[in-house]
Amino acid sequence: MKKSVVTSMSILALALAGLAMFNSSVASESSEDAKSVAWYVANIQEARQQNQACYNTPGLQSTPNCVNALHALEISFKGGN
């Protein structure tokens, strides 16, 4: 019984460490040079690439680059309206 508790605690500690590493990688992505919506509108291919990367990595979806790229694509799709 005691061994299973220790094993469970070890697994939990490893899972939390992995989550912390993932969060720090997401935070470093969000702290990189965020491009503006206007930049993405002017560079629509990069907006598509960024949007695809955001779609493939759900943890990035709330970063400034993901939000701005999606907004630029929405503007382009609507014709600027």
C-alpha cells in the first residue's frame, strides 16, 4: 500500500513537471515578437502558417500571434468589413 502511494506521488510529480515545462514553452512563444493584425493582413501567407501552427498546438491558441493571425484571416475573408 505504501509503495503504491509513493509511486502515485512520483507519477504526479513527473506530470506536474511536464506541465510546467509545456507552460514555459508556451509562455516563451507568447513573449516572442508578437506581430500585429496589420502585419498579418499584409503577410497573409504567414498568417495562414501561424494559424495552422496554432490549430495544431492548442496551448498556443491564446498567444498574441495566434489571436492576431486569426483576426487578420477573418478580416481578409470578410473583405475588410
